[in-house]
Amino acid sequence: MPNSLLSRVPVDQLPEDLRRLRESSIAVAGDGDRLEIFGNHPALYRWYQANFYGAIFHNGTGEMVVDTKWKELIRLKLSLTNGCFVCNAHNVPAALAAGYSQAQIDAMGDADSPLFDAQEQAVLALGEMFAIRNGDAVLTAELHAQLSRFFDDAQILEMGFFATIVSGWTKMIFAYDMVTRECSIDSPERVLSPSRTHGVGV
């Protein structure tokens, strides 16, 4: 249960857009605490929604060069690896809707799973590199070669930029204790698959 030291804005004092987002998050994940905290500075959350999700993730400006399905894969890999319950509750169904199977989602902690083709494995390896726990990771010649079979350097840059924002956002909401945390997908303490621990980004 989140226990942030930052103050929460009463629900009836939240701007209408944050109130709607809070209700939606509670419906999906049972947790809307971060929206009450961002009620202190709504412009920040609006920037995140419009510029990260609107412009970069969903390519609302038409300037991005990476298909959303690869961003879905990176986002889920990171949320499962970083262990954000609320993120996973949103990202699991989004990945299913994007065409990934439940079996693939359950195998996300196995880098060598035959359920992923070579392109998916390369994208997952890139996502792993940007996980919070891998702060010193660098792009190796081997991984660059793997990625370059399928993506040009502009696409590799965009995927890294996207992954950086995902993990940076997660680091902030963890540091400020805004969301419920859970074990990483590959933790021995995690005994249930993603589909069973949460039904369904922040």
C-alpha cells in the first residue's frame, strides 16, 4: 500500500481530468494514489500523458519511427522487471491487446524462451538494459548487432529514449512511494505469474 510523505489532494478538489484518470486507475488496478498526489501539480501529469503517451508512445505527432507494438513489449518488460503493481495491472492487458500471448507474458522473465522470435528477444534484451536494477548497463556490440538486423539506429535511439522515460518515471513513483510494489518477474519470491498476480501504464 503506498504511503507517500507527499500530500494528497482531496478527490473533490482534483481537476476533472485527474479525477477521471484516478477513477479509471482504481477500476483497473484498485489504486489511484498517484493521481491524488499529482493533484499538487497537475501540469506535470498532463505533460506525461500528452507528451509521453500522446506524442511518443501513440505517435500522436506522426514523428516517431518505432511501431507501438515494440513499445508495448518494452513497457511490459520494464514494468514486470521493475515490479510496479499498478503499471503491470495496466500493461498486461495492453500487451494482450497488442497481440502478445498470455504464454509470452508469463515467460517474460526467461530471456531464452522459444516463445519469442529473434526480433522480440532483441527488443526484450534492450528493455532489460534500461531496468532500474541495471543502472550501469551499456549497449554492447553484440546487442547492437542483434537489434540492427531489424531496426535502424533512429529506431534504436527511440526505443532507448522510450525505455529511459518508463524506468525514470517508475523510479520517481517508487522513490516517492506513490504506488504498490511487487517482486520482479524473475524474482524467486514471485510465485504467481503476471496474469494471476494482477489482472491487468501508469
